[in-house]
Amino acid sequence: MGFQKVNTVDNKNEMQHFVRSLLDDVQAFEYMLEHDWFENEIIRIGAEQEMCLVHNKTFKPATINMEVLEHLKDMPWCVTELAKFNLETNLSPREFTGDCLSQLEAENLEYLSIIQKVLDGFDASIILCGILPTLRKHDLEMHNLTPKDRYFALMAAIQKHLLGTSFELRVEGVDELLVKHDSPLLEACNTSFQVHLQVAPNDFVKMYNISQVLAAPTIAIAANSPLVFGRRLWHETRIALFQQSLDTRTTPITCGSGCPGQFRLGLAARRHHADLQRRHQPLPGIAGRRH
């Protein structure tokens, strides 16, 4: 997390080195599990708050995240996101006891207030929503990609595996949206509040399955992305958009009433080494240099 040195994988030898490094990491992870290196007695909670930046007069995306961060150099909790009209804050992890959720909310509101004071100088504001309703296709061109090596590498890796000449987004709701775009920056439409829960390793599978069961009512309560490019789609369109924005096939799945589930229950906590070797790695370019 936060490692900025990345390099792309351009040939077979580099791919083999990447897979070996991945297997080394998995082996180290299994060793840590088997030798009880993880905490078991404490449950912790943390969160990330992603946000859109908009112009006050038009509520259209304000591509000023790097300029804003110049005023927040002493605030390591505020970081970039994929697009220039996004920022993200990282909230402090804390024990999942007592009034931890109230503490989390207070910290989040404090950080948002600090950022808003900086945005006042740019005649801009924060918008917290799943997909910004004023976003248009031209806002997702590559010139609005945040100028960081890790993002350039991510886009190059996705683009490299594209079969065809464009990314396609097709969602059927009240209206129908069919978009072809030459940039994988479609993913930047999505923003969210992401909660992280640290649990004991032996409880992971159970807690994972519980989280998937709770996902449906949580989405129903918190749905807030009904509009994409001026089209009325699902109450919560982020799942379909995220799934298709990373789909490098020429004919993506049409998401409507027959769209297959995004998640499967009972995902195993660990994968076998041979499974990792056999499976295609879709984004091998996002690899930090090993020293």
C-alpha cells in the first residue's frame, strides 16, 4: 500500500520473475499464518473516504487534485486517486470497541473540513456520491489521469490486454447506456467509503461470508449512483461500471436483469501455488521492484 515505484512487465522473462515473486509472497503469507504471526485477540476497524472535486458554479469535475495536495503537504492522510477530480483520505485504524464508529465519523468530518477550506480558495467543493452525475465521457480522457507512475502503469497494463480497439460499457436500467471509450479511465467514475475490518485469521472465511450476506442490504440502504452520463440506470450502478471498465474482452456482459452475481460465497482464504501459476495475471505490470 502506497508503494510508488512500479515497472511494467514487457517480456516472458519479466513475467516469470513476476510470478516467482508473487509465489514468494504467497509462501511468506502462508508461513505467517502457520506460525501465528498475525494478531488474534484484537479486532480493528479503519476506512478510506473517496471524494469528487467540483466547481461551485457548474458542479462539473474540477481537475485540481495535485494543486490541492500542494496545500496539504503536511497531511499524509490525504492522497491521490485515479483521476485529477478525485481525492482520498485514509482514516486511522482503531480498536473495534466502545465509540470507535463515532470516533471514525468525527475524524472523517474533520479531514473533509480541512480539505474544503483549501478548496474554498479554488472556488470548488467536495461531493460525496457514488458516481458524480455531472461526469461526461470527455472527462475520462487520459489527460485527466492523475500524473503518478503507478496510475500510468495501471492504465498501460489494462490497455495492453484489451482485445479490440475500445472499452465498452453497457447497462440497462430505466434508460439504456451503451458507451465505447478508448480509455480505461472509466473506472474513475466510482467513488466510495471503504471500511476495513481486521479479524483473526481463523475467523476470516466466516467473516468474509457474513460480509457478503450483508452487502445486499447495505447497498440497498446506501445506493447513490443512479445517473451515469445523463442516463437513469440502476440505483447502484457502481458494481456494473467497475466490472465492465476492467473487462478487456471485445463483447462485455450486458448488465441488466440477467447480469450474473459479482460475488460468490465461500471464497477460499488461500489459493494453491499451482493455481496461481496456472491462472492468467491480468495486470502484471503493477509490480514494485524487489530489492
